[in-house]
Amino acid sequence: MDFFNTLLLTLRLAGVTTVILLVLGIPIAYRLAYTRSFLKPVFEALVSLPLVLPPTVIGFYLLLAFSPNSALGEWLQNNLDVRMVFTFEGLVLGSVIYSFPFMVQPLQSGFEHLPPHLAEASYTLGKSTWVTLWRVLLPNIRSALLSGIVLSFAHTVGEFGVVLMIGGNIPSVTRVASIAIYDEVEALNFAAANQYALSMVVLTFVFLVLFFRFNRRSQQWITR
């Protein structure tokens, strides 16, 4: 039972994280793609920071920031009854921050490679920026959108350092597959570790196959 609970928790974390990243990533990527601000390199560096920082560094600072002993953690717990450390919510927060560039960068690249006349034609017809984004631009970066979803989901499934630091190892609460594999290897229980690892390989492989199949069909539909 613990095996299936761990896998379900891992998939749930990846799913929730991907949805949140999609909601946050689209407007941020759009803004980064079209802004001419001199601060654009600064914002791009902030978005890309999780790519180069060790995950334990991110997890450590999240642990410090949201610990019940910190000012922010104490305020959240006393006023909103929210605890981020060693909870599923903390896992989501850490995963969103750590996987952020895997959603934003493909979307930003997709926006930047669109011909300018698409948006200009929409504005000429009196469409708002919001309508232009959702009705004109997003359908034309479908491949980038799918890439961001797949990369974010797969990256979250494989996270270890961040989720261990802020979530710990609580069965059915924060014990995801990557932590379970590490646990079983430490206990020299290689059969159980193999069971977790093989399951994740199969699930990820099936997910990627479905992605490439759907992406190919969508490209064929666009070219018609």
C-alpha cells in the first residue's frame, strides 16, 4: 500500500505543480518575450536561477523562510493556519520554484519566434491583449506549450533535493518516489528501490510517448 501511495503522491505533486506553473508561466513568458525593458536580463536571470543553483540551496532557503521559527513561517501559521514545512503544500511551493524555468523558457521561446504580424493583425481588428494572447498567440505555440508541460511534469517527478529539504520523508504526506528510492538504497533494499525506479521509468516513458504522439498530430493539424 505504501508503494502505491508514494507513486500517487508523486504524480499528484507533478500534476498540481504543472498546472500552477502553466497558470503562472504563460503571462510571465509573454511579458518576457515582448518587453523592451532594460531590466529584462535581470528578470531572465531570476527565472533561470533554479537551473544553475543546487536544489539543496533552494530547499535550504525555503526551509529557513517558512520554518515555524521564522517570522514568515510563524505569521502564516498563527494568522492563516498554514504550515509549509514538512507538508504537501511545501512540496508544491518548492517544486514550483525549482521547475519554474522549465515552463517559462519554452513558452518565451515560442512567443519570440512568432511572426509579429499575428499580434498586429489582432490589434488592428480591435482585439485586446488578453484576447490576442489566448485566441491568437497560444494556439500558434502549441508545441512550446506542450514542451513546457512535459518538461515541468517530468522534472517535478524526478526532484529530490528540494523536496527532501522542505518536505522531509513522511509516508503518504511528503515521501515521493525519488526519496523512497534513496531510502530503500540506504537500507540496502535494492528490490524495493528497483520497484520504485522501474515504475517511474515506465510511467515517464509512457507520458513522453503520448506527448510526442500528440505533438506530432497537432503539428499536422496546424499545417493543414
